[in-house]
Amino acid sequence: MRRKYSTLLFLLLIAALLPTRLRPNEARAASVSTNDAVRYLNQSSFGATSQSIARVKQIGIVAHLGEQFTAPMAEYPVMEFWPSTQPVTCTNTAPSTCQRDNYSYYLLQKHFFTNALYGQDQLRQRVAFALSQILVTSSSDIPLPSWMRTYQQLLYASAFGNFRQLLYDVTLNPAMGRFLDMVNNRCQNRVPTNIAVCLGGSSFLPNENYAREIQQLFSVGTFLLNPDGTDQTDGQGNPVFTYTQQDITEFSRVFTGWILAPSLPPPPTSGITELVPNYRDPMIPRLDSLSREVGHDRGAKTLLRGQQIPAGVSALMEMSMAMDNLAFHPNTAPYISKQLIQHLVTSNPTPNYVARIANVFSANANAANQLELVVKALLLDSEARRVMKNRRTPHYGKLSEPILFMTNFLRAFNAASDGILTNLTVGGSPIGASAMSQDVFRAPSVFSFYPPDYEVPGEAGILGPTFGIFNTRTALNRVNFVNRLVFSNIAPALPDRPTGTSLDLAPWTALASNPTNLVSELNCLLLACSMSSAMQTQIVNALNAVPATNLLLRAQTAIYLIATSGQYNVQR
């Protein structure tokens, strides 16, 4: 029976993205409607609340963006740097939580969800979350949370900054160095030996992992693009590759000779005296006692578009030149802009939308607040702010990724939560983010949780990236998550789940004596007032079948039916 319902949900979600006939566009009202306030908040935060909707309607979207750009940043918890191997003194023997806090991702994941639910810097965290799925690292090869904390904090602090600077900082971050094998990468010794080109190298070619991924995924992308994000083609209509294997080889030579910064003292409570690896500070060039670079390839190199690096250039200077080469490449603006649009607004932005945002990206390439200007333009664009009430635009919107599905739902009903929402099993059912294939900070590969070019099943050419992790199992887990919270709660389970999670349904129970009004209010909160008339009728009929003496069950039924529907799961 469960499989039947999850398959039906899958089909409904696909149907929600199919074309429908449109009426002529209505002029956008000067004031902010509830419809647009909710849509804007779903795009710029972790979900609309009654309070945030009222605030946007009071001051307007532009002013609200201004508040968000200046909201204080809720930093990740400061974490001590422990040794790679867990000391015997660090255990979980009560009352100690040393192992949990320092050798698992518990505190980072707890902070992520707690801030998503209650933090004031919603837009910053939302953009940082998008960036974390573009500039990917994963706990699959970064075992200590303190190492990952430094990286996620970088994305958080740089969410409204300059992309070129962010790319530089990401490249030299030790977590990225470990994840994609740049740290301790060495040049290949020349035959005959030439220490002016390679001092302290190895007999092997440099590792090409980071050189490949920074081009393929973090900057220019695989194929040459027009300014609107569409593929450039050759005479036979085939896409043209942005880079070649030779380009990967050349960049891999740039990324040689970098090591971790000097080691750090261990935590005083650890009981050890040995220094620990430095995953706090950026990587540095390796130098010998004569201040000569060791392991760095100082030979001449050719980067993308024929840019030359002459022989004898320092590792620091080469790194700067390489970052300029990638960040200012004409492909980077449309490639990164399109992905930001996909994460925040819609999976299938029109080429004109991409072109407008890419133009802002390029025009502000040297601005300290480049990404702030890009995000602002992206959210204020006519394609983001188009009127959607009671109708659908063909292929517009996005299937909510699991984490946003969860936070949107919890914020809508003023949930009280301890933020333990990742690895979550209740009543024998896995219902947390990991059960929906989005275990925060634990992407399965450098391609993140799903590829940006994944197509909606059965709809050739229609992008639906989040459908890459949507199947009968994850669909059922979405339903179970809603079911558990609507009809019960996530109970505390000490010591790791101190308070659990529960919804506040009192305001909705108070409306349940009038099913039509209840559905109307939920429609605007959850679906930006865009629920189809057929769905409204069906839900009202279902509520009328619930005895008027049981108002709580009416409210629960309405919320459950809406939150498990295709119309709710596809954000428009």
C-alpha cells in the first residue's frame, strides 16, 4: 500500500511540471501580495512563516532583501581541532559527549537545521547551502567535523562576496585540499633533473583531481556556453568542450607544492601533547630551509584561452593567475548563474533569465559584493516575480529538495525542534534528511546530491535536478515525515535528541470549523495561494467528512493532504 501511494506521488510531481494553458500575464501590483510574499520567501529562505510573510508585505521585497543582506551571521559553532585518530580519552561515556561532538557531524548538522528553522540570516544560509552544492566537499573524505566547519564557514561568510575570491579561498582551504587531493601534490621530476623547474618532486605526474573538478564543476563547466547559458556548437551542431585533457594537465601543474599550514596544539582536555593537522588556516607553499619552493612546478604553462604563465613564477602568483583565468572566463558567469537560479528559483530558467543574471555576474566581476548583486538581481527578476496565482507556467518551478521540503514544512507550522533532523529514525521508520537522500555535509560525490542537468523522467529536455534523488523510497519517506509530525511528533531521545520536534497546530484547529476557510488559509501559506480549484474542492469534501466535533483531526487531515501533494512538493 505504501509503495502504491509513493508511486502516485511521483506521478503527481511529474504532472505538476507539465505545460498548461496560460491566460495573459497580469500586471504586477505595486504592493506585495500574499502570493508573491510566500513565493519570494520560499526562494530566499528556508520557508515562509506567518511572521515573515507579514514583514515582507509590510516593507516590500526590496527592503526585505536589504535587511537580509545586513542580517548578523549566525556562525557555525567553534570547534577544537583534535588529532586524526581519536584518543582513548575522548569517549561518549556519560556524561561525556566528546566522541559525538568531535568525531561525528552531530553539532554541525544540528546547527545547520537549527539556524535554518530559526536563524535571522535566512538568505545568507540559503545561498551558502546552494554554493555548498556547487563547490562540493563531503564528509566521505573529511572525517572530522572541525575540518568541515572551516569550509562551511567560508561559504557562509562569502555568500554575498566576490566569486573570484571565493574560488581562490576554496582552492586553498585544507578541507578541499584533502577532498580533491591537492594538498601535498608534487611536481614531476624532470629527466634530466632540473631543480629550477621541479625541486623535491616525484617520479609521477601531479594528481589531476582538483584540476579537473575546478574546471568541470566549480567554474567554466564542460561545454562552451553562450552568454545565455545555451551551448555553443560546431559546424555539425555538436557542443564544444571548454577544456581538454591538456588543460587539466596544465592546471594540475599549477596546483603543486601546497601543504597544510603549521600544525596546531591539541585541545587541553585531550590528554595528548602531539600537534594536530591544521585544518583551520589556508594551505601554504612548501619551502625548504633556503626559502625555495619544494614540490611546485615552476615551468612555463598554458591555461585556458591560451593564457601563458612564464617559467619561474611563484606558486602564489601562479595561483592568482589561474583563479583569474577561471573566474573571468566568459563561461563562468552563465554556468554559475544558471545553477544559482536552479537552486533558488526554477530548474528550467529561460535563456533570457540566465543572460540577465550572467550579465550582472560579469559586470560586477571585481566587486566585493558581486554575489550579493547577483542574488538580488536573480530574486527580483521578472521571471522570479511573475504572477502565479491559480495557474501554472510550463515547466516553471522546482521539485523541493528534501532539506527545503522539511524546513519549509516545519517553519510553516511554527515547529519546536532541537534540529536533530538528519539521521532520524522514529517508530522504526527512517524519516530524516538522509532517508530522503540529502544527508547534509555528506554528498555522495563531488557532483553533490544530484546533477544540475538531470532531466524529469519521461520529459526529454526538461530539467529537474532534484528528481535525481526522488524515487519510491524517498517519496515514501517524505510522506512518513509529514505523517509523523502532523498526527504525532518526534519525541525526545536522550542524550542526542533532547527535545524532539513538534508542530503548533492550535491556530489551524481554531479555523477548522469552517473547512473552506481553513483550506484557503493553508493554500496561501503552503502553496502561495496557487492551489487548483479541483484540489481545494477535494480537500474541503474530505474535511466535511470528519466530524465537526473533532476540529484537530480536520486540521491534521487538511495539512497532511496538502503537504503530501504534488502541488506542494513542486515549488513555484
